[in-house]
Amino acid sequence: MPQAAEIASRGRLLFPLIASVTILVPAGVVGESPGTSSRSAGPITATFSIVAVDPETGECGAAVASKYPAVGKVVPYVKPGVGAFCTQHYHHPPWGPQALKLLGEGLAPERVIGQLLADDPRRELRQLAIIDMTGRVANHNPSAAPVRSRYWGAQSGRFYSCQGNTLAGRKVIAEMARAYEQTKGSLADRLMAALVAGDCAGGDHRGRLAAGIKIARRGKPGTWFQLHVDKSDDAVAELLKTYVASKHPAKGSWKGGRPPFTDPCPNRKTPPAKSPVERPTPRR
């Protein structure tokens, strides 16, 4: 903590930072242990993802890829009979179970996001997406994201929503949406096709380190199907390779998910995997 003389020497510009301390440490928030701030921003999880549901089969799911390690374990959340949720860019994992709990209690997706962000001083740094089993979707984009997190955006359609930040460009989101809408197959097939299309369009402009997919199905407890690649030079391709080799009933007729595996982006340059440049955001 700076001494009084140091604070005075820095002038008025420091006062807003000092004032923000009082609003970053609320108590008694659902999903947090007592004394833990739910509003502390974790590491930036710059990524692209998709949430989707299939009301006919009772399936909901999410797929995600990023330059951030093990992203499939901290961004997407699914709950059978309820829906799917993603928290990314200054992601906050405790919001995953909380969002789906609220959704399961009957709150509309936009009200769930509104409640999560209501008292969050970093609301404009968060990127969120949520969908319920009827296909109702809500998004929140990081309007105050720093330059390094551009391009960011979202696109929703019938029974799905694609979103991302730190992207190579708008084509990433557009290609994900196109692939999801045009792919014939199961929900898992369409999620994988969308993730592959976004990656082939450039994906996260920093590289390709991790990816994951999760599916929940009505009547099946917990997560029905999931695959993760936590660290790889080409995570989405590696995830697809694992998907092709799997024999889970979540898979459908999509040709791209059937053996033999072929590289979906053979002409794309693949940067080597490195540790992400982001650091945990200090609590102020």
C-alpha cells in the first residue's frame, strides 16, 4: 500500500482506483465461500465459443477454443434439462453453476445475465452467453475490452449463439454460425463443425492451445459427453481427432466426425503452443 506522501505525489488520477476498492469486495454472494469476492476478475480467458440446444433430443451443449490452457474446463457449463452457459474474457467460473441454477429456476436468459452483472464493476470486461432448452439466448459483450482483445463479437440464431474475443476477425464468428446452421448431424456434430470452422477462419489470433466440448442430455445426470485438449500446438484439430476416434452415442452422421481423420485446415499456418501472456488480475 503506498504511503500518504506517495499518494499525494501521484495526484488526483489515483483517487478513482482507491475508490474502486470499496466496490470490489462484496460479501455473501451465492456460489462463493464467505469472505471471498465474487467480482474479482480472474485471468483473461480470450476465446471463441458456441452454446446450443436441440429441443427435440433434449440435448444442450457448448464448445470452446482458446490460447488459454485447459479452457474447456473453465469456460463452458451445461446442465441437463436446463441449458448451456459460457463465461469468457475476465471469466468467472463460479458464475457457471450459478447461471444454470437461476436458469433452472425459470429466469429468462437475459435476466440471468442481468443478475450476474448487476453489481459487477467489471461488467464491461466480461463476455457471457447463455441459452435455455427452448432456444432463448442472451449475450453480453466486453465493450471495454482492451485493444489486445479485439476483434470481439457475437452472433445468435435458431437454437445457438456464437461469441468470441481476441479473434482474427469477424469471419471467425460468421463461419461458426454458418457451419452450425448447415451441418447435418447431432448437436455434438454441429458444435464440433462450428468450432472447426471458426478455427479454420483464424480463431484466436494468438494461437491454438486448448479446446473442449461438453454435452448434457435430459434424463442423463451431469455431463453426458465431454472431450478436452488442455495443451496442444493445434488444439481444435487435436480435439477433432479425438472426436473422430470416439464412439459415443452423442455423435451423429456428420462426415467430418467419422474416420478416417483428415486435417480440416491443411493450408493454415499453426503457431507453436506457448504459455499465454495473460496474468491473473490482482485484487485491488
